[in-house]
Amino acid sequence: MHGILYEEDWILPFLVISVILGGAAAWQTGRSIAQTWRPAWQVVPYMLVLGCAVRFLHFALMGGQLFTAQYYTVDTVILLALGFAGFQHRRAAQMATQYRWLYERTGPFSWRERSGNA
């Protein structure tokens, strides 16, 4: 996977910077967008900017390349996945909590209409 997903000699810097630090920021950004009742598509521009920040951290801390489309794409795809997951997790909680007479939570990322509401 070296050279495809990450440019460092070992995977730990990639996991710490891209997945843990960047992923936590992406998750919280997705949650914040859902919390303010904005649409899911707004996650995309935030993750594009966050992808630049993660790429800068790789450059500043690990001596990686700053301007590389391949690694920026890998980082941004990871951030998009975690950002949308954070959004959906928060939105499911909102729907089940704020509209509990209409919806019930069916899992960490989903909700459904309550039985007998028809």
C-alpha cells in the first residue's frame, strides 16, 4: 500500500494524521453541519478545505509533498466518508429526539417512521 495510499515509509504517520486527526475533524464538521439543519451536500466544500489542511500537516510534520493530487484525493476521500458518517449519525439522533412522536431510531445512522402514524 506504500506509495498508493500514503507516501511515508510506514503507515503510522498516515493513520495518525489522515485518519485520526483529520477523521476526528471531519466527523465533528459533519456533526456541526447536521446540528444546524444544513443539507448534506455542504459537507463536501468543508472536506475539500480540510483535505488541504491534512495535506499541509503531512508536508509540515513528515516532510511529504504538499502539492500532489494522488495523496490529496486519498486524504479527501477518507475525510468525506467520515464527514458524511458524522452528519448522518447526528441527523439520525436529531430526527429520533426532536420528532420522537414521528420517528424512531433504528441504528446509529438511520431512523424510520413510527408504527401506527399512518
